[in-house]
Amino acid sequence: MSGTNKDLLKAANAAIVRGDIETFLSHCSDDIVWVTVGQPPISGKAALREWMRVEYAEPPEFSVERMIEEGPWVVALGSITVKSADGNSSVHQYSDVWRCEGGKLAELRAFVMKPSA
């Protein structure tokens, strides 16, 4: 994919919103590392596919408020709404720090938290 790393992340995010996990994964390196701070890391496309199949069974809704790119790094700030298995929705604020390599998403460090009331 040509363009900036922000363009890469925008295309990958669009796939997630559509529930298109395979297209999202096509934007990822084979050895992607996905870390949500406070949770065990997910390593590789197969493990990420399985995690997304469960956690994103219903595609999340999210809003990116800002994207900042510097070299191989893209930081995305926003909010995400996910539905749990029982059908309840919850809104979280997030800051995602992505490292891109060779035109692919190679690493994520996600800081996700519920906003205080």
C-alpha cells in the first residue's frame, strides 16, 4: 500500500468497523504484536484473528479524534464502543501507539480505559 502510515491505519480501521477481520489482517505483518496494557500480549496473525473473532464478534464503533505520525509511529486518540457477549455496550477512551514496518502494522500498544463519570 502506498501512502502514509496514517493512511494504512485508516484503511485497517475501516476494515474493523465493517467487521472485515481478514482485510484488517492483510494490513498487519505476520508477526504482529498487539498489547492492550494490563492484558497478555497477542502475537501473530493467527492469535489476533482468534482474539478478534471473539472480542469483535460484533464490530466495534469508534471515533478517531486525532492521529499523529512520526517516522514509523502513528498515535491514534479516540473513543470506542464495544458490545459484550451479553449485549451490553460500553464506551472507552483509548490511545493506540502503532509501529509500522514495511507498509504493515507491526506492533500495537493500546491504552484503553473507561471514562470516569
